[in-house]
Amino acid sequence: MTALITFDEQQGVFHLHNRKISYLLALEEGGILSHLYFGSAIDSYHGQLRYPRVDRGFSGNLPGHTDRTYSLDTLPQEYSASGDSDYRLPAAIIEHADGSRAARWIFKDYQIVDGKPELAGLPQAFVEDKTEAQTLIINLVDEVSHLELALNYTIYRDRAIITRSSKLTNLGSQAVTIKKLASLQIDFVAKDFESICLPGAHANERHLTRAKVTAGVKSFESRRGSSSHHMNPFLALVEPKTDEFSGEAYGFALVYSGNHKFELEQDQIDQTRLLIGINDYNFSWDLQPQASFTTPEVLMTYSEAGLNQMSQAFHQIIQERVVRSKFKHQARPILVNNWEATYFDFDEEKLKPIVADAKKLGIEMFVLDDGWFGHRDDDTSSLGDWSVYKKKFPQGIKHFSDYVHEQGLKFGIWVEPEMISLDSDLYRQHPDYLMQVPGRAPSPSRSQFVLDMSRPEVQANVYQQLSQVLDQGIDYIKWDMNRNISDVYSVGLPASRQGEVYHRYILGVYALLEKLTTNYPDVLFEGCSGGGGRFDAGWAYYMPQSWASDNTDALARLTIQYGTSLAYPISTMTAHVSAVPNHQTGRQTPLKTRGDVAMSGVFGYELDLTKLSQAEQATVKKQVASYKQIRSLIQYGKFYRLKGPHEGNQTAWMFVSPDQREAMLFTFQEQAFAQGALTKTHLAGLKPDLFYREEATGQVYSGAELMKLGLYDPVVHQDYTSKSYHFKVLD
Ligand code: GLA
């Protein structure tokens, strides 16, 4: 096997490379590890990028060194510490027994191993075969405290992907406290960057937001105990000229669902430091002698051909090497969910006609949403009591699931396992399971509270209840989380270790999911947190798909799905057709547009099928049938963004099969104009010399024509319209 990682002993340079990318780091004087390069592949390196030595005022030097041109304050480093003469943001802050917080990471040794070692207890990218990747582990030490820091770099052979994480081991004789430990640091020199992040809110997630990187510090973070609607754990750094198809793009996605922080600092000489990891907000971790702490990992990619190429690298690694479920390559069932159809107001008899209609229309799964358990008629009770509400299902859930199965549909169910209502048997039996600070009243949110998932006994209680539900003929679980964490404290930990609770919470949830997904491999798990409040690569490790947003309005969804696609594959993104006027925005959009937007993801319906007119039923039947034809192309094809909703009146995207013989194009227009300018859409990703037939019109085009000449967009006289085109190669 050809080496993906080499070490040039003479130059002291490590080179991670494949045919797409290279990453270079070097040993500097005093054993400091410096960053040389991350970008498109190079074959060899001859030392030309060694950092120039310049004497800069107020940038101090290493102890014992007289060379005033060598300073940690300016040197691009692979990993920094606090308490020395690097005044930029530190990657690590460790408090020693004497109260000091200084460290200096000095190179000790390295290892190169085939494949990718596992990160215990954390979600991560994996290999199926050791020849797929190589891993470089560089061990650094702080010689005073005997802390050992391992920097892990895995490069995949056939992907423009490197993963990074770090691990701190206490080889000293006294405990230390980790106050901050980043998963990665990269120091860029001579780059004029813009950042692209994905902020949002409930029902308004992941809006592509681009800004110039300027002097000072900017952070993109969540302090909500989850990856959040508010700032997704993703960041891209791009050139000002970068667009969907050209220019450099560095992409970073943290494989973690808890509090995260992405920090950017542009320093005194316009160098940019990037730090990514667990948020240091209210974080601390007690590290006893001989103990280790491993950070979550970051997936990073580099593209010299714009944002589509960056996104495609993420889509492929997450789809193929992060998602583990047996459903990862399977056609995902088209479902109908009763939430927007009935909210809490349902019982078995009211749901049966919806199931019957779903069957008639070709829908493949019925999902029973919130309100089937405890005595839940609204959102003020019963979270924590995962047994059937007898008033709604007098003969139990198994009886209803049998009915759904007899109709030929799969049966799914909603749960919100991390939560507790005050009005619940669980709270009456175990009030201490509710997370709260002693002596202070906890804050409700949606009238509910959070279970202390850091405690093994709480995880065990939830596992036991959920496994009883899963044993009743359940094919699918929608795992929700309808508030953020507050009042963070665990009675399971001593006072000195309360800073561990946020991270232990998510580790507890991961442990529970590991057990559930291992013991119930045939259940399809869908993630949800008030829509897309936990849409991250860590969650994808356990849940192959997630509800992208509670906002089902087709127009709003264009922005949300466009932003989501920057990092996450289409197969992870669920999208449903709902009723009009839309329940979140009041907007009326045509059923065709609602269908085309939802068909651009993992497709389903979220409305009362029994209330559709005959004409609407016929349209839905056609939508379901046509989605079945294009399902594998949509879910597993290559996705190209062509026009973004943030740029103007139109959105366009397309899906191309791996062999480039089939493609689906969707174009959307927000407003109609009386005398609008003519517009065109240029396709992408086709083979220029193949001939493609558009299925609806029979018109034949060469790939080159579709990509270079493009297609005229239709002139429309209605707002919120869409058009779909299905191309197949002419045999
Ligand atoms: C969240 C979900 C919705 C629905 C409700 C039920 O808001 O995102 O889809 O399941 O909870 O309470």
C-alpha cells in the first residue's frame, strides 16, 4: 500500500497526502510543531514554506533563546497552549495543582498506523478496511507537568478528507483540570478569508451567512447543551471570489452534538487562527494521574473548485463513513406523519382513515407523533412515561401497529427520551432525575424539563422503557428534543466536577443510543430537535436521517435545505409536504412546489390526507409514484447547488447519478413579474458528450448544451412556482 503519510527526517516535515489534498507540518526549533500547508495535493516539499523569521516588537521568544526573530506569538502552530508568549487564543488551557495554567507542547515522538483508531464513546468517521486511510499520531509533552498530548490526523486515500482530534493523558503524579481542549487548531498565513457559517433559530435553521474575516476574534458557538438551531457546528473559510463552482473553500464539520465553539482570530499581521472543539463555556474536566481525555473529531476538507465540491466531500464521508445504520444505502420509506394533521387531538379511530388513505396513495409508513403516551393531551404532561395512553389506544400500541402493518405500511413512533414533565409518574418516582441546581427552581421551556442523562441510572431507566416500546412492532423512531438544557448540575458528581456535566450529558445520550441502535438494528432512527436543532455529523452516526425543520413552508424550506446541504447529505435531510395556508408562515404555495421542495430530500407528508380534494389526492398519488422512480437518485446521487435563495428570486439544484446517466433538476421562482427579464439555468455534473432525453417533453440535449447553453426558465404568472426536469441518457 502506498504511503499516505510520510516523515522527512532531514527536514523534520510530516506530509499527509493523497491525489486530492496535502497537509504539511514541521518540527521547529525547540520541538515546536508548526503548520506549513493545507490545500490541493503536492508531490514533494523542499522547505520553501518555512516560516520567515522576523523580529516583531512585543512578540517574545522561547525561554533560553536569544533569537529575537523566533516567537510563538507569530509562528503558525499545530496546537497552542496558554500562559506563554503566544498571545493569540489558546487551543488548550490546563490548570495544574499549583493553580498555574501554563504549558508548552514539545514534540516527543510519532506513530503512523494503517486505518483509523477508534475514539471510544464518541461518534466518528470510520474505515471499513484498513487500506482506506492512514493515521498520524503525534505525541507532544509538557515537560514540567508530564502531560502528554496526542494529535490525531487521519487522511483517507480516495477522499479530500482529513479528520483531526486530540487526546490529553496525565502522566504526572497530580490531578489537573482541563479548562479547554480544542479538537484542532490551524494557523493560516497570507489568506484573505471570508467565513461561511449556518446560524438560525427554531423553524428558521441554517441560513448561509458569509462575512469577511477581519482583525480580532469571532466565535461561532452553542451554549445550549446541544448543537442547536442557532449555530450549526460547521464553518467554511473561503476566498472572496469563491462561489459554488470555483475558488478555494476549506470546510470544517465537528462530529459532536453538544456545546461547540469555532473560534477565528485574525492577528496583528493578518494571520488567521482557527480553533474548533467542545465549548469551554462552563466546561472543566478533572484529569487524574494516568487518565486520558479525548476530544470529538473534526472532519475537514479542502476544495479548489468552490462550495459544491466542498459539500460533496462532506456528503460522501458522512453518508458512507459516519452513518452506520443498515439503512444507510437503503431507499428510505415515504411516510405520513400525523403531527400537523391532528396535533394532540387524535385517537386510534381518527387515525385509521389517514392510514387507509396513505395506503391508497402509495405511502409506505405511518408515523404516530407526539401524544400517544402517558395521559398527554397537550405539551404539559407525561414526558418520561413511555407507556400507551389508554384513552387514545384502548387496546395498546401493538394493536394499532398491527393494524398499520396489515394495511401494508410500516409503523413509526415519536419519542422525546431526554425529557421529563412535572406531571409524570417518572417525576413522582424520581424527582432527582430532573436536572436542576440545588436550592434553585429550574427553568421550564415548553413546560418541560431535562433529564440528567449524565447519570447511568437515568440512561438505564430510559433504555428499559424504550425497549418495551420498541418490542411492540415499531419500525421507526423519531427521537425529539424540544428544549435546550439549562440549570446544569448533576447530583451524580462532586462539586469540583460540575464543569463536566454538559459533556457527560451528551456522552450519556450517545451511550444510550449506542445500546439502542446495536440492540435494535432493524429500527430506522430519525433525529429531531424542534425540527433541525440537532442536525450535526455526530447525530448522523446514530441516526441516518433527521427532520430538517419544523418550518414546512416550501419557500422557507428552500433556504433551510440549501444551507443544510453545505455540510450534510440529502439522505440525512427529511422534508414533508404540509397543508396550506402553511402552519408556520400562513403562506399559500402550490402543491407542485411543496412536492418539489420535499422531493429534494427524504420525502413524506405531514397533513391530514382525508382532507385532500380528489384532485389533490391524484396529485399526491403522482408525487409518491414519481418519487419512487427518482428516490435513489435523490437520496444517493451527487447534489449540485446551482442558484441560491439568498442571491435572488430563484433557487435551483440538481441530482446526478454516480454514472452520470440520469439527473433531476429542480428550479424554483419566488415572485412572478409582469415583464420580467428572461433567465436561464445552467446544469452541472453531466458528461458533455452524452445525449440526455428530458422525460416529460422527449426533448434531447447533449450534456455540453445543458451545461454551457443552459435552459430558459419558464415565464410564470404566479408566485412560488417550481419546475422539475428528469434527464436520462439516450441509449
Ligand atoms: C417537535 C417536532 C415536531 C413534532 C413536535 C411534537 O416540535 O419537531 O415535528 O414532533 O415536536 O411535539
